[in-house]
Amino acid sequence: MTVRAPRPDTHRVVALCGGVGGAKLALGLARVLGEDLTVIVNTGDDFEHLGLMISPDIDTVLYTLSGLADKERGWGRADESWEFMRALGPLGGETWFQLGDRDLALHVLRTQQLRSGRSLTDVVGDIARRLGIAATILPMSDDPIRTMVETDEGTLPFQRYFVERRCGPAVRAIRFDGALEAAMSAAVRAALAAPDLRAIVVCPSNPFLSVDPILAVPDLRRLVEASQAPVVAVSPIIGGKAVKGPTAKIMAELDVPTTSRAIADHYRGLLDALVIDETDAAERDLPGVSTKVAPTLMQSDADRERLAGTVLAFADEIAAIGSRS
Ligand code: GDP
């Protein structure tokens, strides 16, 4: 149990975030916190495709926080057109990964700027400012860390597993190539070690594919664990199911029950608290973490903002009690 001294002037919040599920809560937090929010985003899904550097989770966060995202599809830009893809196929180009015409502008610009020697952190910071985003959006590292999915059909790079194979092959293990050699950026370190940190929020992203790669950045997990700020996660599991995506399928394949208790177990030692859905109220007594039962399904922006408020209020409660198990 850590007994914390009172920290009245804390205001900054760091969120750890993957793509679509995480970005929903990141948007709620951004609406409540504005520039007091820093979002550290998974780059384990990044890859080079057609000569372009693609950062799918970063782009989902950029588009979501700037209001440009296609809410139905969950990824890419709204009002997208697909002329590039239509032209690409007949030329013999690979079409398994969809790149919208407007979306392409971001990939081309990022690729050009990275090739000119700028860091991903700088490039993303610049684009976020130009899109009018008040929050700070940080890649988890400027060095390449690549999520590799070991399946019953062999090892697949993340996008081949997720997009091309539509998460079909059964997952045996997940590894993060390059993590041991990667460095934490100065910006990520400063955000996590900020003396005025109010809370660290683990968004309801896929723990295995979106949050674990962030925690695999050397020293990052230790900084979160050592933080004086409360660490609060929102469970991505509602009523024994994932809201979207392969989280539940992967949990089953890894022999992990699809429960919020299993999410708490997965993050053991990291979290002070877990917000679980009201559907799962029966799971509220979890060993090692405080729980808050709340509606966690984010269908509207009002839901996103409400859940963000719940998470922050819960973090403040935890900070006031000053206990960590
Ligand atoms: P991806 O990288 O695009 O797959 O997205 P994330 O990893 O950030 O999010 C995927 C997870 O978000 C899934 O496990 C979903 O269950 C979860 N998720 C999506 N929408 C919601 C929601 O409204 N509430 C909660 N609690 N979880 C959600």
C-alpha cells in the first residue's frame, strides 16, 4: 500500500490508448480536459505499406480528437472516397489494406517527414496542432516496435493478422519485436513523470494488442507503477463480450476467461482501480484493485464525456484515500 501525500495542484492526465475503443474514451477525456490531456498511443500496429509509413492507432486518435473520424466505420476519415484503391487494383497493387483518398494525405506527409529525419513524435505533434487538437498526442516510442502474432498458422505481422486475415487464425502468443532495443521518448518520460499528474488512465483498448505493446517500451511500465498518480483502467469487456474486435476471441484462445476479473488480473501490479460495466456489477469485488461500477458503453459523445468524468472522479477519490494495494 502506497500512502500518498496530498497533491492538490495536480491537473495533468495521461491516457494509454490503442485505436478505436481507446480513442472513444480519449475523446471524452479531451472534451473534459483540453490541453491537460496527454495520450500515449500504441505504435505496435505501425507498418510500411506501398512505401508509406502507416500508424493506424495514432491516426484513429488524430481523426477522432479532431472530429474528422468516420464514426460508423471506426477508422479512417468521414466523407472518404476510394479512387486511389480503385485505380490500384487493376495495376496489380496490393488492395488488402484500404487507404482512403483523404487519408492518403496524412500517410504521404508523415512518410516524407520521417524520411527527412524528423521523429514520429514531432510529426504527430505538428499534425495534431494543425488539426486543432488541444491535447498532446504521443507515439509510445519513436523507435520501431512491431506487434507479431504467433498463430496456429505461423507468425503474422499485426496487420496481416488483423486486416488481411481478419483475426481468423487462432492466437498462441503475441510478441513485440524491437521493444527491448527501443527507447522511451523524452516526451513520454516527461508526461509520465510530471509532478502535476492527476491520473493515468488505461483506456478500454485491447489489453493484449494495444496496451501491452505500450507497456513493453523499456521503463514505461515501471514509470506507471511508480507514479504517485492513481492508475485507473476501464474494462473493454462488457457482459463477457468485447464491444468490437477480437479481444474476446484472443482471450479465449489464450485460455483467459472473458471477464473484467481477468482484465484486472492481466494488469495486476499496474492498476489502482478498474471501472467495470454495470452489466458486470457482480464482479465488483476484485482482488488488488478498487472497482467502480458504471455504464461504460460509449455510443454517443455524451457517453464518452460522461465516462471520462466518472474515471476522473474515481481517480480523485483514489488519490484522496491514498491507497494502492
Ligand atoms: P483497435 O486498436 O482499433 O482494435 O482498438 P482498441 O484496442 O483501442 O479497442 C478495442 C477494444 O475496445 C475492444 O476490446 C472493445 O471491447 C473495446 N471497446 C470498444 N468500444 C467500447 C465501449 O464503448 N466501451 C468499452 N468499455 N469498451 C469498448
